[in-house]
Amino acid sequence: MIDSDSSLEMFRHRRTPAKSVQSFFFWLFRICTYIIVLAASTLFIKIAYEGSITIFEKTFPFVNVGFFTQSPQTLYVFEWDDAMLTESKLEAVAAVEAEIRKEIPEKELFFKDAIVTAEAQKAETLNELALVRADINRVKKELKQVQRKEDAATKVIEKLEAKQQRLFDRNAPEAELHQMRNEIIAGLEARKAIFREKAGIEEERANLASMKNQLSAQLPEALEIESKRVLDNLQASLAWPEPGYFEKQNAEEAQIQAEFDGKELKLEEKYSYLVDRATAKAEVLFTEVDPEDPETKLAWLKAKLSLKKAEDRWAAKLEKLETERKLALTNARSFQAGDTEYRGVYARKAEAAGVNVKSYAYSGGGIFPAIVGTILLTVGSMTIALILGIFSAIYLSEYAKPGKVLNLIRLSIVNLAGVPSIVFGLFGFGMFVVFFGWGVSLAAGCFTLAFMVLPVIITSSEEAIRAVPQGFREGSLALGATKWTSIRTNVLPYALPGILTSSVLGVARVAGETAPIMFTAAYALRDNLPWEGLDKPTDFFVQGVMALPYHIYVVSSKIPQNEYTVRMQYGTAFVFLLIVACIAFTSILLRIRMRKLYKW
């Protein structure tokens, strides 16, 4: 009979080496997870806090509308303070205002006559514009033909050079080498002629584009828009600065001075107490110093060092506070405007007053074209990837026969998921930009991003389709449905939640990639939106676009850094995170709806 104490001993918790290792790795992974979550949260909070300073404002409508509706511009910053505007400067500004008052009725009359003339000549202008557009299309075709001739000539030269190298390697006679050199020289001359022809065609295209812009500007609609823009700018320039501008500015400066005076007072209270206490301690220890006792002398030296550190910290804090005060006062006295607004409204008065105007590239305006480009690239690439991915997953799971070939295909798809994005970018550049001749365009960027995310979508979609019970297929086939009908009606609807899960993962990756679109789709700055200035509707897909990831890359690394570019970086990053979160959240809601709709 087994003793009860010994039976209980068998089930008593013991600390074994295996359990110790298990516990160690459990806490290691747990701590690593907490660190990653904490780091990601800190980064997101930093971006949200700094970005909100750019996006939100203290006055109605509390949102920086221009940041979401304007294109990136150069930011102009200049001080406009009543203390610096001397009497002579004010007289110069008043003279400019008088010129503007005189100019407004002249401009109104000029545009009125120009619009009447344009209305009378509208039909003729439209005919000329149609002819110019036809010439532009002709020149584009000629340019493509010349490009093909240039590529063919380059290939011929490369073959001749390779043949020449083979002749050198086998020590061919000098006559053959001389003949080969002559053929290469002839090929180079032929390519130079093609270069000259190409340059002439490109010059003609530039002239035609200039003619097209001039004719478009002569249309009545364009003149009305230009008239409104010019007159609005003149009126705004005349009304600036608004009444009470300097009073509000002085009140803000006084508020800043009071705020920093309060901070300085708190700093003085804190550090004066620390300095007084360290001074008193040093004085007491000085009276207790015994020349024959090194410990008392060491204690006094430590007290003196502590006093010096407290005084240095106090001085450093005061210096930093004074720098912040000067910066805040400078910002309060400064006026900021984007390139378009500055040149149209403020430039004449600022130049008349002789104020110091500083310009900062990519630090003004907004990010509207980049938002549009990011949405177009994300939606376009995900549409292509989902269509190709779902059909590929259907073939692999429903039609392909099991075997080595199928296993090789699946292994290749899994390996493609680990290829760096820069490799996909180079592939897209070679395939779509160069080989297909699409150029840096929306279509090239969408297909490149779609191919990059395709492995994830194929794998996830195949798993979702294979997870649907076999009985659904068999029941449909037993009722006389074809295999495709069975897949379309009884398999795909129930696999949609899993497919949408892969789309959520794909959206996050596609929207955040910079390297692929750098080679295939993105411009650092583009004046027109993709649907503007098109000769025909299909040109929409061959237009380059701006994108938020590439814009962040350009602003953060390709231009001189300052406080205004940093503000633009954080604002763009915050908007980018919100857009990705909204698209992903929409996919999640759609997945939840599909799960409720199709239950099994």
C-alpha cells in the first residue's frame, strides 16, 4: 500500500531545469513584447503630438485646411513688427498701397476686355488647341519610334563591341580589326544622328506644350479664373495687415514675456534654494576643515563641487529658457506664407519695407497631391493584387494537381514574400518603366506594388479557400452545378473574410513603401493632379504622382533641415498614419460584415 505522504510528494511542484528554461524564455519574450509595444506607442504618440501642432489650429475652424488642400510650396518667413517699421518704411508701404488701389480698376478693365475678346474667338482658339493636341500626339509617336531606333542602334554597337573583343582574344589580323573599328565608328555616328533627331523632336514637343498652355490660357474660362485670382490677391494685399494686427501682436508678445518671466521665477526659486543650501553646507564644512584630517578637506571639496554643479545647471537652464523666449518672440513677430500666397499678396509690401525675408523649401503649402497619389496607388495596387491573387489561389487550391510542380510553385511564392522592396522597385523599373515604355507613371507604380504584395495575398487566399469544408463543394456538384459555379457561389463567399484579412496586411505594406515607387511612380513635386491637363482619358494612367512616403523621404533627407521642415515631416507622417488606419479599418469592418453574412 502506497503511503499518502509519498503519493502527495509525487504531485508536488518541483523546480526542474526544463521548467527553469521555460520560465526564462517566457519572461524574455514577454519583456521583449512589452518593449516593442512601448517603443511603438512612444513613436506613435510622438508623431501624433508633433503632427497635431501642424494639423490643428487654435482658432476656427481649428484645422489647418490649407495643409490638406494645397500643394507643397516654398515657405517665406519675414518679421512684420511695428517696432522695426520706421517712418520711411511706412511711407514706402503706403506708396505701394496707392499703386495697388490704382491698379485694381485697371486690371478689372483689362480682364473684362480680354474675356469679351476670348468669347468672340473661342471657337477659333478651340480649333487651334485641337490641332496642337493632335501635333503633340504625333510627336509622342515619333519620339517612341526614335527611342526604338536608338535602342536598336545601341544593341548593334554592343554586338559589334563584343565581336571586336572576340577578335582581340583570338589575335585576329589587323585588317579585320580595322574593319571592325570602322563599323563601330559608323554605328556611333548613326546613333549620334538619332540623338540629334531625338533632340529636335523633344524641342518640338516642348514648343507644342508651350503653345498648348498659351492657347488654354486664352480661353474665357481660364481668363475668368486668372482674373479672380489676380484681383483677389490685390484686394488681400491692400487689406493686409488687417486693423488691430499690431495690437494683437503686441498682446501676444506681452503674454509670451509674462509666461517666460513666470518660468524664470520658478527656476530661480528652485535653484536659488539648492545653491543657498550647497553654499551653507560648504561654509560649515570649511569651518570644520582640519589640515591634518584629509577626510574633512575631501568633504569640503565635494561640497564646493556640488555648489559649482548647481550653479552650472542654473546657468544652463537660464540660457536655454532665454533661447526659447527669443524664438517664441521671433515667431510672434514673424509672418509665414507659402510661395503662391507670398508672391501674390505680401511680396510687394515686404520688398517696399525692406524686411529680411527667409525662404525654406518644401516647408509651406500642403500635401494634397501626395494624399491623392497615395490613395490612388494603394487602391490601384490592391485592386490588381486582389484580382490576380484570388484567381491564382483558386487555381492552386481547386484546379492544380498535387505534385512536385505545385510544391515548387508554392515554395517560390513563399520565397517571393521575403524579397526586399528595393528589388521589386528595380524589377518594376525594368519591366514597366523601360520595357513596356510606361515611364514613371501611376500604372507602373500600381503594378509594381501589386506584384510586391501578391505573395502574401495568394498564400492567405489559398489558405482561406482550402479552409472551406469539402462538403460545400460536393453538395453543389451533386445538385448539378459546374465546378466554377460551385467555387463562385459556395466557396468564395465563405472564404472572403480570410481573403480580406490578407488585404488588411497588404494595405499597410503597400501604402508605406518608398523604394518601389521611387523608381516607378513618384515625383518629388508635381504641379498638376493626375486628372489635370490630359489630352485623352487614358493619359490618366501614365501620369506620375506624388506620394506621402516619398514626400516624407524627400523632406527629411534631400533638403536643408530647419524647424519648419521638421513640422512638415511630422504633419505628413501623422496624416499618412491616419490614412493607412482608415483604409485598414474599412477592410476590417468589411471582413466583420462578411463573417456575419456567411456563417458555417
